[in-house]
Amino acid sequence: CLTLSKPVVHLAEGSPRINLSADVLVALGHREMPGQVSFSGVVRYVRYEGDFFLDDIRVDNFSLTGFPPELVQVVKVRGPDALRRTLQGHPIYSLKGDGARSALAKLAVRDVQVVDGKVRVTFLRFGG
């Protein structure tokens, strides 16, 4: 089991990627290993669903403390792939709500990118 907490978002000037760092807690049975992880990805928006995902995930740092080196090594080898699979299947943000206004908002978003160190959301133009 892999749990992330206290995420911090970093948007670097000139990079199209969203960089995140977080505390990580890896549970193997009754044992728990705390640590740090930093990774980045390219944001993707799924219209109609209103979900934002991270694609092309790259793990830059995955460090754990308080466990025997042989267990830490196993988790360090398998942890980044588990993190990638988990994040690719779960949105990092979702537009919430039911009803016409929420449905229109979900449809109105055309594109989401990181540009010049900021998240840029582009909307469709309705009616001209």
C-alpha cells in the first residue's frame, strides 16, 4: 500500500510538466516505511468526465527511511512503477457537481497545459 500526503506543486518556468513532491508511506503487511517522493507529469483533461490526469510520469526521487536496506531496495525498485500505475488510473483533480452548470463547465474546457510556470486552461468559444 502506497499513501501520499502533504503534496507540494512546483511549476517550473519553461517546463510543460507539473512537478510534485510529497511525503510517502509504504505499508508492507504490518510494517510501514515513511519517506519522500518527487515526480512530474504532463496534465491531461478528460472532457465530459471533468477529470485531470497526469501522463508521462517521471519519478525523480523515491527515498524511504527506517527499514532494513534489503526491504527498502525492493520497494525503491517497485515503488516508482506502482506510483505511475496508480496516478495514471486516478485523477489528480475533478470538476465536481451535477446539473446543467457543471456539465457545461466540464464541456467548456478545451485544453490544460503548463505554460511559463502557470497552469493555463483554455476554454471553448460558444456562439462566435
